[in-house]
Amino acid sequence: MPELIHVMNLSNEEREDHEYWMKEAMKEALKAQEKDEVPIGAVIVYQGRIIGRGHNIRETQNLATGHAEIQAIEAANHYLGAWRLEGARLYVTLEPCPMCAGAAVLARIETIIYACRDPKGGCTGSLMNLAQEDRFNHQTQVIEGVLDAACSQMMKDFFKKLRKRKKLEKLSTKTVDNADL
Amino acid sequence: MPELIHVMNLSNEEREDHEYWMKEAMKEALKAQEKDEVPIGAVIVYQGRIIGRGHNIRETQNLATGHAEIQAIEAANHYLGAWRLEGARLYVTLEPCPMCAGAAVLARIETIIYACRDPKGGCTGSLMNLAQEDRFNHQTQVIEGVLDAACSQMMKDFFKKLRKRKKLEKLSTKTVDNADL
């Protein structure tokens, strides 16, 4: 199994290149946030350009499979007219879940690059590493930690706002309840 | 982690019920076969009826994510207008891969029922068991071996025919090559 690489172990030039594309994935994450979805975004980069974009649409589309990575992979498949994405990179703001790590392996993605870890469900380094499981018929390279702090903060801010909104909703329900008495 | 159940350990009544729905998944597999796709089919059963069907469309749609289970889960999501498929069963003719096992867990499927094992990529019993991984926030029941022999034979016949066709194509190319000389 190849090793998981932290972006800080790469050259400055490589790190800057990965940060450039991760910012594009972050733009996708913001699209999700605008829809009140957990802000997770992804892009597929092939031969120096983006051939697929995606963001989390689980709640708005009522789709269990509506993860950013799946949307981006499917868009890239459509763009190339091919299910194989050999030589392509998947950039995503959060560590992939089992479904998305599996999809990247099936699509023959060359490298998965993610920002922050998901300690509860991440399957490319945290709970396990499905992208580098040598019993599967393909393995991908994995680079972690690209714009980690920025992507992590985006998630924290989202959940903080969500908790605040839920608290306010609860309070307003209580006020209505009291008015009813 | 709950245990993987073999259908032979269930009652006759339960086995017959599972076989009834697996036959529906087999109908889906035949649809894939008609398109020259590897014959894999799936259905989602909820409250005694099918709410999602799917078959392998990877080659015809050039879609890395075009597995039977993903199609069936998405169809069920659309049908219910909900990403949560709590209380639903996923029937599939071949053991799910990491992507599909992951999707079933994300969709909160109650039980995955499959026919034959996939020793090379199966992730609900063969290489690992992602559906019953207790570090994830949901686990499904898993029943294996329902119409195992019939589904396995369907796959074997498909690959046998494919090999025969490829051999004939090779021979016909050779004949053309010789004619060119």
C-alpha cells in the first residue's frame, strides 16, 4: 500500500499547485453552503484543467449519494465520455467517506487530494484507507492537508451558525407555546 | 459488529420471501446483460413493494458510478423524496463494492441482501465488511447466499460468451490481416 502523503512534505511549488485547485473545490463548497448544505466541494483536474465540479446536494436533492465527489466524478465522466479517469486528480475539501473513496478507486482516479480529515467517517486515512487498499484492482495516491485550516474553519462556522439557528428556533417555539397558554 | 447471516440459516418462509425479491433483482441484471453490461441488478424493497430498481450501466453510460445499487438507491430516494431509506432492503445479485456498501450505509438501508460473493472486490463479507463497521454512524444487516447459484451462473455465462466473442473477433482480425498480405 502506498503511503498517505501530507502536503507539508511536498515542495513549495507542488503545494501551491494543490492549493490553487483546492480553492476551486472551496468555491464549490460555498455553493453548497448557500443552499444550507454542509459546505463540502470537489473538482476533478485533468491535464491542467477542471473537467468536473460538484458540491454536497444531499438535503436539497434528497439524495443519499449527493456527495461532492460523486457529482464531480460523474461530471468528469460525462465531459470525457469515459468512466475511466486515469491521470485525473480529485480535489475535495473533506476526507472522502467509503462511498466516495470507493467511487474514486472505481473511476481510476490517479490522486485524491483533500483538505481536512473526517475522524468520524473518513476512509482515506482516518478510519481506514480504502484508496490504498492493495486487494482492490486499483489504488490512488492520497495527499492530505491542503488548505486544511481554511476548509476546517468553513465547516466549523457552518455548524456554529446551524446550532445558533436551531437554538433560536427552539426559543421562538417556546415563546409561541407560552403565548398559547 | 452484527454478524453476516447466510440465507440457509433463516426459516423457509424468510428464504422464500428473499428469493421472491432477488428474482426481481435478477430481472434487472438481465436488462444489463441485454446492453452487453456485466449482468448485475438491484431493487430496493420498502413496506412490501419495490420503490427503486437499477442495473449496471457503466459501459453504456460511461459512468464509473453506474452500479446497479447506486441506480436503485437514487431511484428510491426520488420515489420517497427522502435520502433516508430507513426500513428499506437492498437486494443485489452480486456482493456490493466499497462504493455501493458505503452508499447503502449512507442511505440508512436496513438490510443488504445479496446473492453471490465477489472475492475480488466484495466489501460486505469477502474483503471486509463496510456495512457492519461499528465505527460508522449506521450499520446494516447483511444476508448472503440468496439465489447464489443462479446469479453466479448468470455471471459465468456472460463472461464465457464475452471470451468467446473476443476470441472470434481476434480470429477475424487475423484473417483480415492475412488477406492484406
